[in-house]
Amino acid sequence: MIKKTTVISDTKRILGQLPTIKADVPSFIYIAMGNARCQKADLYVSNGDHVNCCQVIGMRHGAFFDQPIHATVSGTFVGFEKHYHRSGKLVDFIKIENDGLDTLDSSVKSRSEEEIEALSKEDVTNILKDCASVGLGGSSFPSYIKLQTNETINTILINGVECEPYITSDHRLMLEEPEAIIDGIRILMRAFSCHDARICVKSKYADLRGVYTELLKRYEGEGISLCPVGNYYPQGWELEMIKSALGISIPPGELPSKHGIIDFNVSTVYGIHQNVRMNKPVIERDISISGDGVCFPSNFKVRVGTPIKTLIEKCGGYKNPDIPKTFILGGPMMGASLPSDDCIITKTVTSVIVLNHSSYEEEPCIRCGSCVLSCPADLLPVDIMNAVKAVDKERIKALNPLKCVECGLCTYSCTSKIQVTDYVRRAKIFARLP
Amino acid sequence: MEIVKETSPHIRRKDSLVRMMMDVIIALLPCIVFSFVLYPLEALKIYGISIPTMILSEFIYVLIKNKKPIDYINKTTFKEKFLFAVKKYRLSNFLVPLVSALIFSLIMPASASWYAIFVGALVGIILGKLVFGGTGSNIVNPAALGMVFSKLCFGSSYSYSKTPFFDVAASGTPLGSISTSISNINDYSLFDLFFGMVPGTIGETCKIAIICGGLFLLIRRAADWRIVVSYLLTFTVLMLGAALSVNSLNPSVGVFQFLGVNFFSGGMLFACFFMMTDPVTAPITSPGRFLYGALGASLTVIIRIFGALPEGAGFAVLLVNLVTPLIDYHKWSKEKFTLKNILPTLCIPAVCLVIVVLGVLYGGVIHA
């Protein structure tokens, strides 16, 4: 079929209607020592120590920033255990025995309205740094670095598009906590002294549009507006969203802040609201568990550090356990597949998707061009694949595979079921070689 | 419960090569039915020779290509080797040569000898496809190559005879009579041309069947509309230029009559819908596909008006197939439409239009 892929069929319509269930905090909580951006970490507590909820118990060291580690429950530190991290690696996790009290650390204090209005951009930056606020849409890029930009910001875009199929956690969050999200936006607008913020949502979600048009009437004159964008995939990609919302095409590799635009995910904004209002790090997050491999797909509000196995049990367990499953953290298009279900919810896990595994038989490429038509970065995936097969480094470099965002559309739309995205990933490695 | 690790993305579009090939076969059905109605015995002979030839060649190719890895400890018997290779034979290995064979058969004349058909089919599949590495690797359309080879070698023995279905005074194809003199267009009525009641190859004369099949292909997205649209547009524009020049020299030739006869005669529509749109031999980018269609149509018109042979579509398909790697050259081909991309698509037909008009006016193609 020679066709540009725009819409990916999914089960969102049903899952988006289900309310978020507040999951119980398990008796043991696991907190990752390192993550994809920070490999090393120091620990400030030792075995048997009592920790409070939201207490800083360590420090992760990344390439260009440090990130404090917060305990997400109160209880006793009982050692380390190895589990799978979101990135697909086996990582040391700090194990904390939950005492069920949730004693808050002394650092958590609510700020009054006057205090918040007095905060400068530097103050907000420091608060976010201390609270380890990161991009919760999945990028886990530290938010405070985004705030440190020296460019004048004219527009703040709030990314509520959530274009991947099967995921509805942002959708539910936007429906259930709209006041908090708008508060987070106001904090950011004050910090950047910018008077234009746009909440981007898919135009097909009438419920979201209704809630926000109604609510934003209370904040008239502040410059917050709702911006319905397209329903296609990958509308949630930063550059694609900016193009739809503002009509500006930014070449890949350039920072949007250079054009006076900055964008945040809705859950990040919700996190920033908590960080600034209560000086509290993100200890809870919304996730969706879905896919055709679980009995009852649901939305959960869970404590960071909960093992995913307990959540799957709450969903009624696996459907048809004799069929092999693919276990995905993140969306089915870009998420990482894990070799085991023994993994832990971290701050940046948006969803857990369990699919019945289906293997596809590769046919020879017939150059139908669907991948070329579908590619949002205007690349030629089939050419890149042929160049990789021929190990033609010059041609690979000329085809510029580093523009690829690995959205997965080339594989998704391949008539011959070839894993084109894998070839492009290999081309990216080639292109980085000197 | 088993958990399988794989790389993203984890879901796929509902689509397959088999579906695409089945679509082409379904789209060819009206033409096939028409060929049986018109030439029952000859059609049976042509299909009976070309289909087994192409499918068997592909089967032998699969056997040769898939060698069992050498086992140094146990000696592999011939049977094991054979079964290993046979297991690699898939449904697509059957359907792809079937499509080639059907298209090849439909563009052969009923009078072709069994030997001409056999050699054409063999050359088409082997030299046109298998030597390059089978499905997806060919640079020319196997059906077009087979037809052109057979026509060049055995063409003098072809004759386009009458059948009980139509009885016409003139002998030879409509394009054949145009070829003797370009203004010779009134031998056949447009109605006969449209419904295929004229001599010609067994499958490409009935335009209504071709258009139905072609529309089906476009609706099912098994063919790219960009190629079809640009081909038909360019063809119409160039033929309009030719018609106006012919009309200025010989006012008895009506512009629209000339245009209609050229549009509905020969293998132009068939080549446009079923041969140009073969994705393997077409460029991969959208601007490239527009250029490809325009080039194909320009060549068709030029060969038709100035060529020694009456029909140009098959040759044009072969020639533009050879240009595809040039269009796809990685430093030039971009998916985005830019002025640089669009310019050749506009310039080449414009240059061809000038050639056609000047050629008709001063080239001496019109014999009184």
C-alpha cells in the first residue's frame, strides 16, 4: 500500500474515559540509583537509616548536571536490589521499607501566593533544580536547564498532545487536575515574563477542549489559550507541534528557544506546580497500563518506585498467558521493550503496554515509498537502509540520518514488514563516526 | 509466560506485499476476461506458456539462491538441501512472477507464436529481474523487457487479425495506420476504440476494462496516483500540441478527434496504469514520481509520433525505468517539494512539447 501513515489505530477512546485509580503504596519502594542521563550516583544514607518522604537521599551525577534523589515514602533504607530500569538496563535500585506513615520531610513547605509572586526566574530555576524536575513526557531532560536559557521567550507551548497510541495518562491528568496545570503554566509565564501560553491538545478530544475553554474564562487577559492541533502521529514531536500551533518550521537540531518558543509536557507542568507550590518533588505520577495482553487496561496514579508487577495484578493479570508477550515501557511506537516484567515505575514512565507478541516475516523491499511519504523528518528511510546494507559511509552521511527522531513510522508503514527503523538507528551510529 | 524483547516500533500497519500483489491481480481481471472473450484460444495459449515459464524460473531461482549452510560434520544429502531451499519459497515468490506474467501476456498480440512468447517470458523474467536479485532488485519492468525483446526479434511475424467480434475494413492496429500517416485517424470510431473492438494485443485494447482496473489500483493504493496523474496530464498536453499542429496543416483532422484516438488507442493507458506504477522500478520520492510520470509520457508521445514502430508505451516504460536510479540519486532526491525538484518536471515536458510541435510542422511526418 503506497500511503502516508497519519493515524495509528488504537484503543484510546475507551481507556481515556476510565477514571484514574489511586494505587496503594506497596510495602517496598525502589528508587533508581542511575538513569539514562546520569550514570553515577552518591548515596547519603546507610543501611537501616530512617528516611522521610521527599528527603534527599543521594545525588546522581550526569554529564553536565547533578540531580538529587528523593525518597518517595517514609521508612527504612534496607539496601540495594537489581531491577530493570525504563532504559532497558539492569540498574541498582535503592530499596526502602515503607512504614505507611508518609512522614513528610521538613523541606516540604507550602508557599503562599505572595511568596510565589515574588519569585524571580532564578528562584524558580533553583527550586526546580532542588526538586529534580525533569521532562516527564519521557525525555527526562532537566527542566531547570530549559529555564536557564538567555533568549527572550515569547510563547510557552504546553504539550498535551500525547500522540502515541494506547497511552492516556496525560489525557486523564489534564481532565482531573486542570487547575493545577493552569497554576503551573502561570508560574512558568511569570518566570519567563511571557504573556502567551498555549495548551496544545488533539482537536478530536472534545472533553479536553470543553474543560479548558470553560476554565480559561477565569483567567481571561492572562494570555493562556487552548490550541487544538492535528490528530495525527507524530503530532507530539516538539517541532511538529510548534509547526501546527504557531506555523513556524524549525530545522531539526536547532533549539526552539532560539525562536522565542519553549515547550513543556503537561505532566512536567503539573510537577512544576507541586515543586513551586509545596517545594515537593514529584513522588507520584499518572500511568496507563494497556495493550491487548492485559485483562483490564486502566489508568493509575502511583507512587514513584512501585514495581510494575503489582500494577499488572491490579489490572487482572495477563490475558492469555500462553501467548508470548512484548512488555513495553512508553508507547508502542517509541517505547523500550524489556526482557522481563521485573521493572520499576520511575518518574518518566508514562505507560506500560503489554502486547501479544507477533513476529513478522520480512519480504524484500519493493520500494513502495510508504516510509518516505510517512517520514516526519523528510528523510529517505529506504535509501538509508540500502546505504547501510552497502556500508557506504559517504552516502549514509549525505542522507543525514541524524535528523531522525526514531518515531518508528517507517517500520510501521512498511509494506514488506522490514525493520527500517533499526537500519536508520545503525545509520545514525555510522554517521557519528569521524 | 514468555516475554520477547524486540526493538521499537512494536505495532505494524495492516498491510502486506501479498495484499498488494493480490490487488494488482484483481485489477487485471477485467482485462483478462476481455482477452478470453475476444481471443479464447490464443489467450489460453499465451497465458499457458508465459505463466508457467515465469513462475518456474522464479522457483528455480529460489532453489539456487537459498543454499543450505555447509555442515562440516554431517554430510547434507541432496534431499535436505532441496527441502531447505523449498522452505524459503513463499507466497510472494508465486504472486510476483504471476503478476509479471499476466502483464506480459496482456501486451502480446494474439498471433504471436508459442516460441516468441516463451522466449519473451524467459528473457523478461531472467534478464529483467532474476539476474539483478529477484523481487525488489530489478531495474527494468520484466514484462516490458520481455515484450520489447519478443517484438524486436519476432515482430515481423506479428499480425493483427480480425475476430468475429469486430469487422473492420482496415487491417492493422489503429496506431499502425496512424504510423503510416499521422493524419490517418478516421479508420476506427472512438466508440470502438473505447470498448476494444479493434485489432491489437490481447489485453490492452479495451480501455474501459483498463480504466476500471486502474481505478481499483488507485483506490487500494497499490499504485501511486502521482505517476498516473503526471503521466496522463503530460500525455494530454503533448498530444494537444501535436493535434493543434496537425490541424493547422491539415484542417480536416479535428483536434479532439485526434486527441481521442491517440488517448484510447495502443497500450498507453495500460502501460500508464499497470507498468509505470510498478513501485520497484519507480522512484521513491513524490517529486521524483511526478518527474518519472512526465518523462514516461513525453517518451511515449515522441516514439508514437516520430518512431519507426507504431507503439511507444512499452519502449517508453523501459527507457524511463533506466532513468529511475538517476532520479533517485541521493544528493538530488528530496521528499520536500522545492523549486529545484519541480523545475525538471515542468521543463522536460515543455522541451518535448517544442520538439513535438516543430517535428509535426517541419519534420515531414505527415504524408499527404
